[in-house]
Amino acid sequence: MISRRNALLRATACAAALLGSSSAALAQGSEAWPTRTVKLIVPYAAGGYADTRARLIADSLGKVLGQPVIIDNRGGAGGVTGTDAIAKANDGHTFGFGSPGPLVTNPMLMKKMPYDAKTAFKPIILIEQAPLFLTTAPNQPFKSVQQLLAHAKAKPGDLTYGSSGVGGAHHLSGELLAYQTQTQLTHVPYKGGSLAATDLMGGHLAMMFEMGYSALPSIKAKKINALAVSSKTRLAVLPEVPTLDEAGVKGFESYNWLGMIAPAGTPDAVVAKLNQAVNEALKNDKSLRQMIESSGGQIMGGTPQAYGKYLEAERAKWGPVIKNANISLD
């Protein structure tokens, strides 16, 4: 009996020692992280909005972290394919970029998702908010948002607006406008924002919510008209354009945005290191700042906790809009 008891005590002591050494190793590993190349998954094709920013961020992070940082483009299913790859990464050195579709709206639009957007990730940082301009075709007579809304109320469904596809920022911004103003607008989805923008310039659509990087050249060339911007405050790139809130749609805000996320099992110490490094890049990298601000974007930054609260607020905001419009990707 005594020998069995001693054996049990020795086994318990060994288990405790092993657990302690594992915890110490994990903590030490987090302090030494990164120990090799860091991979950032972009859940979209190369050359687009998210990819161009991601590559500048990767360059800055490599300098701050002292290890190479590479970009891995995993496009498909509106960002879901690449975001799923982020969720399933388990090597401790793979992270990625989060955006509204894969993290907020697609779980509301699709019956089946390969991951739980609320639990599969740890938020690292909100990088940018990208407002959209409410633009109208050159053959439309509207000089203000109120004139446009008066027409929409007088002739429900008469005004058409284009988008890059169902459930994207262009589309949902239009649905939010209809929801908040109790009007009926007719959505026309395209297979890409550039196709919709071309039809807008040609007068085949009445209006469109467009992101700054694509809309600004056409606005400045007076090929389309900008009635308002979807941000909380006016933008320095077009200070004469009012916000939708100023134009009478109180509380209206809509953004495409970009953040960085980690698999749920990532140690908090690693998340904190990445957060600090991205904040440093946003503050000091002039090329990154210029890219964001010149296209009408707003540099964000902040803590992982702030990004987490932002995601919760976005889900609470878009849920009623999607339900009211009965939108589905299935």
C-alpha cells in the first residue's frame, strides 16, 4: 500500500512538473516569437483593395519583427475560403486579414459556414475603415441626397443601384440607406465593381455606393456625381462632399474595412506583439498611410479589445438590415 501511495505521489509530482514546464515553454516561446517566417493570408485575389494594403503592412512588419513576412492569397467564396484557412492554421506563425463579409455578414447570408466567425479567431487590430461615396450617374438630375430620396419615395423601386455582387459593401450600403429612409431601391448586382461603375458612368444605373479608390478618379473627372460619403465625418480628399448624416440620413455609417485576425488558439502574448507591430506600421510607414488616406480611407489602429467590440457592433448593425431585405447567398 505504501509503495503504491508513493508511486502515485511521484506520478502526480511528475505530471505537475511536466505541466509547469509546458506552460513555461509556451510563455518563453511567446516571448521569443517569431522564430521564423510569418505568413499572412489574404482571403482575396492579388491586386485588389485588401491585397495592396496587406503587402505594405507585411513589409513594415518584417522590419519590426525581425523575420520575413510573406503574403499568401487564398481567394474564393467571397473571402470565406481564405478566412477558413486562417481559422485552421496551427503553426503559430500564420495569421491573416479580416473583412466584413467573412467575419460579419456572410454568416448571416449563408446557411453553412466552415467556421464560427465569433469563436474561431482572436482579433488583433482594426487597420482601416474605407467609406463609400454615394454617387449618381451624369444623366441623373439629383443635386442632393434629399432630392434623390424624394424621388425614391415618390416612385418606389424606380432608382437602380449597382454593386459588385450580393452581400458586399456596395450592396449592403444601398440596403442600409433604404432601411433607414424607408424607401425602396432596386439592386442590380454585377460580377465585379468595375462593371457596375462602367454602367453607372454610361447612365445605365441611377446610383451606386462606391469605394474611394475606384470612385475618386471618376468623381474628380466629373464622369459621375458624388452626393455624400458614408463616413461619420467628411474626408480630406473631397471635403466639399457632405456625410449622409449631414445630408439628413441621421446616424448613417457604412464602411468596407480591413483588420488582422489570428486563429483562436494563438497566445495572447503573440497577439499583443502583432498588435504593437501593426500600430507601429500605421503610425510610421508613410507609404502605407499615403495609400490609405489618398483613397479616402481612415487609418484606425488600437487594441485587440477595441477591434473585438467593433466586430460585435457590426454584427448587431447589419443583422436587422439583412433580415429586412431578405438577402441570402444560398
